[in-house]
Amino acid sequence: MVEIAAVAIDAETLSTREVNALIRSRLQGGATEIIVENPNARHNLAVALLQPGRVRFLGSVGYYCGGLMDGAEIHVQGSAGWGLAESMSHGSVVVHGGAGNGAAAAIRGGTVVIHGDAAARLGVSMKGGLVLVGGDCGYMAGFMGQKGTLVVCGNTGAAFADSMYATTCYVGGAIGNLGTDAVIETLTPEEAGMLNGLLAEHLPPAVRATKPAGRDFKKVVAGRKLWNFDKHNWKTWQDAL
Amino acid sequence: MKNEASHLARPLLQTSGTYSPDVMQGIHTKAETGIYEIRGYGTLRPRRWATFDDLTFLPCGLTRIPLEGYREKCSTRTVLGGRFAKRPLELEIPIMITGMSWGALSYNAKAALAKAAAKVGTSNTTGDGGLSPAEREFARDYVYEVLPSRYGIDVHDLRGASAIELTIGQGAKPGTGGLLLGSKISETIAHQRDLPVGVDQRSPARHPDMLGPDDMVIKIEELREATDGQVPIFVKLGASRTYDDVKLAAKCGADVVVVDGMEGGTGASPAILQEHTGIPTLAAVCEARAALEDCGLYGEVQLIIAGGIRDGVDAAKAMALGADAVYIGTAALISLNCNKPLYVEDYQALGTEPYHCHHCHTGRCPVGITTQDPELMKRLDIEEGAERALNLLRAMTLEIQMLARACGKSDVHHLEPEDMAALTMEASIICGVPLAGTRKVFGR
């Protein structure tokens, strides 16, 4: 396939269906990078992209940008609304601003990087992949997380990592409070090294320098008291149910 | 001297109406386990509410002309989702297989149902955990459920579907998520759902990326974007505040609304939710139709009714009251030998008997339907099960046609409320049809 240089799409006068159709056809045609001008915080952009290739939005996007994606690389040079990259299988989504509620909800794989802050329920029901937030996150981040890795460089809101199965969380700042069945576990040197590597890979050097060192992150996992009912843990279940 | 009282006044056993044996047993169990009862199947309560049995058809006499029962055509073709979808779902019959998860059901059960549905020309629905390999291989048309849990969600499977069903609730337990106990979270099921093996999986009640109807408008559009607007988007509701919920679903852009009444089944749920939440299917279909009529979308948005549809009679009555199609779940499982007196000792080991079993939650289904145990699963032969389910679907279709022809209809979708009379005042009030023996619709 012949590689085609960056292609620009002006979304100003197009419907969302037309924008998405153009992105898909350009990617299928071999374009390696698509620049979308004037996204104007519109919902459902770049949904269900199934081809590899980079899509760059020059501005903010609305709900579900990159939702149900498998394999593409999305950059948002602005902020994102709710449900960023929800249910993504593979690929990556990078948001240079902040993200609304439920970012990376139910992702099964891939990488979501939010350079700014994330709102409530970050990584809710995530089933794999990596979520990395440069700033803070709102309440109930990691709620019901099943697998994957959630990294928050800043502070978290309340009920962090509530009712999780097997997601592993790392927090560089202060934890608002721990959710039901969330426990802090000792960070290993290997994990500190892994975190340093992730931050170096996903954050610009100048930004990385402002974030905590890998060894200063707190590790949060499920206490596994909610995995199977036990009447002796009644208080935990009362809080959870 | 003989004690005369001993043979004259043998004491009768008296049973408390308040603390009946089942209530006492429930208290004993809670006192032992510290948790509410969890079980499968659906409500076990005696049906003291208005049901489809409280209606009777009014076949033709002199005022209407019947169709010949065995000779004249009566169409069963069913088209769903023409409101916005470029490719509406076209089915040969108005009976569809409802969403039941691979996990709650065995591979063999999913395979048998998918084969039967394909052969008769109807759809089956995925369930929590996504598309099973059985459905991928055997289904003709599958409806892909997008559930709050998003277990096993896969965009490729979603795009391969003939319709998408955005599930908000389930009739057996509206307002709560699914439950799959650790005994059924085998390695295969755990892998499919991205869960640790053996956990008690408690599915979320809310979608992770939307809350109310304002978000749902955008969510429905997202699903349309993901499928290029090709296939219909269903919204499934557990029957609760049905009138308002159906209006909202339709106004949010659903092509089809599915309403699942309180007689609906479940693989595992707290018993109190099955017994004490939601409204009956008969009431639900009437509220749903009224909602669509009142917002001017009746006929444009199709209505699928689910929840305790046992036979063609229930289906025909639901359709006469406004449904375009029905879902069956429990009846389909019964066709696969659920509760049949086979392997009786295994029913007894569960503390039950054939025809009384509701132990789907244990994963020890004696007939291989609601289990992940490979040995138990073998008891359900896929080909034999498919044939039985196919026969049920065909027989139910014939029943619907028989009633429609008797009422003078050349299409089962032409059945209407005036083809029926109510046998009870409650049914008359709920359904808006006259009480038999009167010309009066009570409550109007």
C-alpha cells in the first residue's frame, strides 16, 4: 500500500456521519495521518475506527470520541467529553486537555492518556489496557475495574478504586479516600521502574519533570473481600450493595 | 376408661398465614447465611395479578368472517426497525429468542437455540458476556446486546449484528445488574468476561458511560455511527415505570423498544427482586402501547414484549394488545428439557424435583442447560436440542396463526384489542377491552 501524507478534513460543514466516513475511507486509502479541523466539541467522532493510522483533532471533542475503537491512534488537541474511548479494544487515545466522566470506560485494551484532569468514574469497568492521567481525577475512578493499569499522577477524588476485581492502580498525589474493598499495597522497585518508564514514554520531558518519581506512587488493588460473599465481611458488603 | 377426647378431637395442624412454612424457611436460611436468597428462574409467586389468561379471543361469527384454518394464508413475516435503520430486521416469524448469556447458559444451549432460530428464520440475542462462539457459528440474525457490564464487548461482533440492543433493564430485576455466581465463572467464561476465575460476578446496574436519557440520545447515535446506521437500535427496559420509560426510549431515538415484564426469567438474582419488583407483562404491554400512541410513534417504533411468554396464545394476546413481536427465554429453555424428569437423582441432589427446579444459579443444571460443567453440558445434545426448540417455535407460530385466522386476520400483526374480551374486571381495566358478558370497558 502506498503511504499518503497527512490529509485534512474540515468538519465545520459536515455531519458527524460524513466526518467519520471520511476518516475511515482516508485510512483505508492508506493515509497515515488525518487532521480534523473544527471538531467543535461534536459527539461521536472517530467512533469504531478499525484501521491503523493517526487521527488528530484540532480542538475539543464531545462524548464517546474514539469509542469502540480497534487499532487507530487518536490525538485530541483540546478536551474530551464523556465516555472517551469507551470499550476500546486496541489503539491509543491522547487528550491534551481534560476529559469528562467515564473516560476509558470498559476499555479492553489499548492506551488512554489524558494530560489534564479526568472527571468522575475514570476507567470505570475497565477490562484491560492502560489509563494514564497527568493531572487529577474525580470520584470513583477505577470503579469495578476488572483488569489493566490505571495511573493518576495527581490527586484522586473520593471512593477511589471501589469494588474492583483485578485492575491495578497507581496514584502519585493524594487519594481522596479509598472505595469499598480498595487496599494500598507496597510498591515494588520493579513497579516504580515500570512507572518511570510509562511517564517517560507518554509525557513530554518538561511535564514529566513536574510529576512524582515512580517510587513515590501509591499502589491500590482490590482487597478481594467482595469477590465472593462471606457473612463475616458483612460490613464491607453493606457498604458495597 | 378410654380417653374419648383422643379420638374425637384429634388436633388439626394449623398453619400461620403470616409465617407460612416458606416464610419460616426463608428466615431460617437468612439466619444461617447472613444473606438474602439468590436463585434463578424468575418469579415463583402464585399469579394473583392480571395475566394473559384473563383475556379470551372473540373469533368470527356473523360480524366477522374467519379465514380457513388450514388453507388460507396468514402472514407471520415481521419487520423491525424501519424508523431509522437502513437495513431493518426481517424475520419469518414474530417470535425471537431473548438475551441469555453464554455463562448463564452452556455452549450447547446457546448453540441449540441459535440453530433453531436460524432454521425457522428468526433471531437470537447475545446476553452478558458478548457473542458466544456458538452464535457466531450458527446464528442467522443475532441481536447484539450492549449491557451495562460491557463484558466481552467487541466492536467486530457488534458490527456483525442484525440489530443492536441497548439494555437498560431486565424484567426479572429492573434497576439492578446481572449476577453470575462463582460456580459458573469457569476459565472460559472468566476469559470471555475479563474476570478472575470463580468470583461472584455482580454486573453493574448503570452503563459506565451514560446516565439518563440525555446521554442515551448520544449513546444511540454512537451505536449508529459504529454500524453506519445500517441496523436497528433496540432499547430494552425492565417493566417498571413503563409508560414514561417507553416514551423516553422512543423519543431518544430507539428504532424498537423492548419491554420485559416481571414474569421474565433470570439465571441468578436475589429472590426478592424477582418477586417484588416490576410490573406484570400484561400491564407492561398496555402501558407501552399507550406511551407510543401518546407520543405519536405507535407503528413507527416497534414494540417487542418479553416476560413469561409461554406459548402462541400469550404471544397472540400480546400482539393483539400492541406488540409487534415477542421474545421467549424460559419457554425456549424448557423446550431444551429444562425441568424434564431426566437425571432425577441430580435434581434431588439440588434439593428439588423435576418441574420444580429453579436452581440455574448453582451451575449444576441436571439437563446441561444452565451449567459450565463439561460433563453436565454433554447431557444436552445440540442437534436434538435445536430440533426441539425449532419445533416449539414452529408450534407457537401455528398457534398464533390459528387464533389470527379464527379472528379473520390474514396477517398475525392485524390482531387488535377488539379481537378480545376480558374475563376479569382487572383485565378489562388494564387492557381497555370489554368484560365478557358486558359491553363495558371498566375504568373508562
